[in-house]
Amino acid sequence: MPLAMKTNSLAVLAASSMLMGLALGCSSSSNSSDGGGGGGGGGHASNPQTPPIGAAAIAPWLQQGLYKSWHCETAAHTARSPSPHSVDRVCSNDVIANNATSTGPWPAGAAAVKELYAQTTDTSPSGWAVYLKTGADSANGANWYYYGALTAGGSNVDGMGADSTVMAMCTSCHLAAGSDAAHTPSPGGHDEVYTPVH
């Protein structure tokens, strides 16, 4: 088997193992009226700190708004360079927020949701961009899951970072996070994360 296929297979296996472990650690009675639980699709229990992998599971997870309990920017704003998104608001999970001043690689489980808006006056997002680190080593982007629905309900990107489409649309840019002043629009940006909110 070629090395690239082995790397992709290992990334998928690592992501599956991590999600299975999280699902086993969650209570089976996590459906509550306060929005803190519920099914995440794909047979995995929903975890407010960890986005599920796969468009079929992540789209309803985003609609639930579980990420809104994360560390979020106060309002939508014009995107920082070099972002291709026009107007956005970033929310970082506890893994990123608790490690925001570190210069080392983000731990597995680091995740963010970027709400995408058509204009700063919009009151609800028209789409989302999501990333989740699935292994301790970024593996040149292969251990990051990316999802991008530029309009609600439409998935433009859905896969691991080494996938050719994901690499072209997400990973190739995120690999540069923190590499120089032009790719550090927010303090603490590095290891594929441009804006760690804490």
C-alpha cells in the first residue's frame, strides 16, 4: 500500500478510535431539554466539545448550536487576512482555549467553528467552517478534519486534511498558520489554527 494511503488510513482509524472513545464515555441519557446532549448522528453520542466527523452528523450538530457554549468572539466581523471568508465569528473549544498561550502543537480534540455571514449586520450565519484535530501530530494536515458549508445545508468540504479537495480548499492555507506575520492575524495562531479564542 502506498505511504499516502497508509497515512490516510491511519488518520481515519485514529479519528474513528477517538470518536468511539468519546461516545463510550458519554452517558446514554444525554438527551436533555437544555440542549447539552442529544444524538450526534452516525451512531455516536453528541459531545458539546467535539464536533462529529462527516457531513451527515455535523450538519445537525451545528444546527443544535452546541458550539455556542464554547469560547466565541463577541460578534461577527470582517474576516482577518488571509481568510477567504467575508464575514465570520470564531468559536474555539476548551482544548484550544485552555492551550491558547502554548506554542506547542494543539492537543488532539482541538476544534473550532467559524460562523460565516454574508454581512456584519446578519443575525444568523449562512454557513459554517469547522476543523477538528484527530491526532497528537498534525501530520502535515492529515490529522485534521475539515467541514465547510458555505451556505446552510450545502457541504463544500468534508474530509480529512490530506484529501485532495480538502487540501486545496482548507489545509494548504491552514498549514501556514503562525508561520510569519502575514499568517498570524491573531495572537497564539499556529499549528493550523489562525485565531485561538480564549
